[in-house]
Amino acid sequence: MSITTPLTQLLGIKHPVLLAPMDVVAGSRLVTAVSRAGGFGILGGGYGEREWLERETAKLASMSAPFGIGFITWSLAKRPELLDIALAAKPSAIMLSFGDPAPLASKIKSAGARLICQVQDEAMARQALDADADVLIAQGTEAGGHGASRTTVDLVPAIVDLAAGHVPVVAAGGIADGRGLAAMMMLGASGVLLGTRFYASQEADGAEEAKRRICAATSGSTVRGIIFDLSRNNVWPAPFTGRCLVNDHARRWIGREIELMQNVAAVAAEYVAAKAAGNFDVAAVIAGEAVGLIHDIQPAAEIVERIATEAEQLLEGKRSSVVGAFPSPLVGEGGAQRQMRGSIRGE
Ligand SMILES: Cc1cc2nc3c(=O)[nH]c(=O)nc-3n(C[C@H](O)[C@H](O)[C@H](O)COP(=O)(O)O)c2cc1C
């Protein structure tokens, strides 16, 4: 059994679970694992490093399962030749985030690839629809990495309503299990896009220490801001800020961003050295609020399967949303409905 949605039909995938194109972390190994498990792997083209892109797309050439390649739009606009390398790998879709997709859209679509656009508000969603996007990803502020300020639970239904009758909408930000997928489907989403959960997978290209810190982190231990971008001399356009785990470096500079800018040369040197040494007390572990739901480093295929199965059982009323309470005492013989009626009546 599997959940069929307009998204799974459009992309030709079994499960409505997408791997976020995490810069450097989502390499060909992770993309292959997610796509072969029936999800949709999206390679993390990030800011666009030519050699990395050529190497990783070459490794995807022999895969028959559908996959995508993602870019940071404003960065790709400075190096549009990277799009040719990506399209030569024959991805089913190109995902663009953070910037106007219009200048790149026609090349993507005329190459036969779908255009997936990640958006953070209604104006960006309209811009993406005007550029003929095939899928919108509504990304809430809980997301790891760059994003904006709206929450997932607010943004998803707003974008679902706006895109109704046009394109499927995927929810992103703070989702790490089947409860998240089921909840987002109740909000009208056709699927979910996960970054942080897949970072803590065996096939992710991140440092083992970064994965360990994600598993150890609790809810509320991430922060959205500009400190890590300032520290690595990588200034982003408004309204985008980045979310990462709170570490010593973040604690030191939160609220002192102007002072950081005044000392940026020294801070950047310290940051570069820490990154090279794998010192995550200074270098950022880019991750979102879903860290509170992640406790182990799993094979990516297991993550895909588990999320799809949990969501399916929840939506059918065969499972409780409470961790460890499976099967629910209320489930079976109309139990899910009883549970729902109970909460409506305040029983
Ligand atoms: C380590 C990391 C790197 C990311 N890099 C990118 C990126 O290069 N391009 C992009 O569009 N999104 C990037 N994102 C954001 C994801 O596309 C996605 O919105 C986010 O991971 C979803 O929220 P979640 O982390 O709570 O699952 C990144 C996220 C993480 C955690």
C-alpha cells in the first residue's frame, strides 16, 4: 500500500516524501537511496560548485528511479552554465529556491524537466506560478537552513488555497515523521520535503559529528539568524536568514551582529579554521526544529518507508499519534473517529 497524491502521480514516485537539496549534504549517495526507496531524491546543487556537480550528476546517470537537482536561485543566476550541467543529467525536475525563477524557467521546461519552486510567502508563490512552476514547496520558518519567518502550519494551507487547481503543494519545515506527513496532508499538502531528518541518515554526506549533534539536540535548540552567514562572509538577500543548531559561536554573537560585522575578518578566519577542523562549537550545524524528533542515524530508505507507513496508518485511523502508543487503545472499530469526536466535544 502507498499514499497516492497529485504529487506522486506527477513525479512518478511511490511515496510523497522528497529529499531537500541540502548543499553538500544531499549528494548522489543520499539521492540514490531516497529515490530507490520510492521517494524523490533531490541533489543539493547549493551555490553551485562545478566539479562537485559534474562528479555527483555522473553518479546518478545510471539510476532509473526519478530524481531532481536543486539550486539556490540567486546564486545560480550568477553562474547559469551550471544549469546546463544539471539538465544534461536528465533529472525529472529542477528545484529552485530563494529568488525569482522566471529567468531560468523556460530553459528548464524546454529541456523536459519539471520546475519545483520553494516559496516562503504568497508573493513568492505567485511569482513561481507566473514562471510556470509544476510544484510549489511551502517552506515554514522551522526549516533547517535558509528560509523566512512564516510558520509551516500557517503557510501550507495559505499556499494550498492559492495554488488550488493549478499545481500540487509540498510542505517543508519541521517535519520528521509520519505524523508530520499526515498532518500536512490534512492541511492540503500533496507531500513533504525533508532536510534535517535526512541529514541524520547513513547516506548523507555530512560529518558524523554533525549528525551526532542533530540526534542529541532537543526541540528549541536551533536558532534562525544571520550569524553563521556573517561568519562565513556569505551575505544573503532579505528576507532570508539561516537556521542552525545553537552552539558556542551562536551564543557568543547573538544580539551582537553589528560588532561581528565590525570584526568580520577575524571572525571569518576563526570560522574557516573551525570548519576545516570539524569544530562544531564554532562551525554551524545547519538544521531545523525537527531535531527534537530525531534520535538516531538511520538508513535513508528506512526513513522513507517509516514515514510513509506511519502516515498511511494515521490517515486510516489504524494508529495513534502518540509515540509508543501503537496500536492505540482507541483505534479499531472506529477508534480514530471516536478520538476525534472526543476532542471536538471536549470529552
Ligand atoms: C543542511 C541543510 C542544507 C540546506 N541547503 C539547502 C540548499 O542548498 N538549497 C535549498 O533550496 N534548501 C536548502 N535547505 C533547506 C531545505 O530545502 C528545506 O527547506 C528544509 O530542510 C526543510 O526543513 P527541515 O530541515 O525541517 O526538514 C537546507 C537545509 C538543511 C538542513
